[in-house]
Amino acid sequence: MKKRTVGLVITALIIGMLIVMTVKSNMKTAEPIDAIVVGADTTTIEYESGLEEGNTPPDFELSTLSGDIIKLTDYKGKKVIINFWASWCGPCKAEMPHMQNYYAKNKDSANVEIIAVNLTTEERGLVSIEKFVDAYGLTFPIPLDNNGEVMDMYRIMTIPTTYMISTDGTIKHKIIGPMDEKTIKELVDNL
């Protein structure tokens, strides 16, 4: 009986350590990815659609919490941060104040837009989303992925997941895990 208890305790400790290591590895500072086209006239380049660096991300059209319609291709020419999140997600809660601070300071001067796609199929109703947005004072668009279609298109497995899109409409960075304001600024500055 004692051997079994000791075995269970050791197994629980190993599992706990693996979870902590996984969470810590997802929270490391994102390193910028080198651009694929340097100095080229991007207006004449055709980009392949996909989710890798240099690809054109899948287009989507969603209704926002405020009732507006968001279409990703409408933002070509701007730097775009697409963030996938849910109100119950702890790392999302840690990241959102940083995103809001960055957005408030840099929206116009950095030619950047944050599109924070809520994974509505994973939520406990619109009220929880509205409370979250109000509690954090979020002013950027919050599109609602009501049926999980965009989540599937972008193959979202872990949240928060963020794609950084450059002004030519291609993916430059993918970040899994929360970011702070400094990291967001560094990544956007490199778009």
C-alpha cells in the first residue's frame, strides 16, 4: 500500500513538473522571424495562402461584439495583430492589459490594428465576453467566432495565439502564449 502511494505521489510530481515546464516554455519572449522579402516591391508578388511565415492568412468575415462586420482583407496596408482568446483563459487575462496599452499608445502612429477574435464556441455566453471587455477597457475590435470556423481555419489549439500581419497582407510572426507590451511593440516595429 505504501509503495503504491509513493508511486502515485511521484507520478503526480512528474506530471506537475511537465505542466509547469510546458507553461513556462509557452511564456518565453517571442523572437522576431526574419522577413522573407527584403527590399522587394511587394505590390507585384503573389503570396501563397496559408498559415506559415510569408503566406497570406485565410480571410474571414465576422460580426463584432458591437455589431460591426470585420473582414481581414479590409485591413491590407495596415499592420494587423490577430489575437485568438477566450474570457476564461488565464494567459489571455494576463495579456489583454498589455494589448490595450499598446493599442491606445500606437494605433494611429504605428498604422496598426488589433483584431481580438473571441472563440465564442468556447465561452459561457455573450455576457461573460461583455464583462471581460468592460473589465479590461478594451477598445479594439472584438469579432465573435460563433461557430468555430475561423478557429478551425487558423488551426488554433492553444490560446492565446497571435498572428502578426505586415502591411503587404502576409504573416510575419506567429506567437503562442501571452505577450507583454514591450514584445508587442518589438514585433510590430519589425513588420
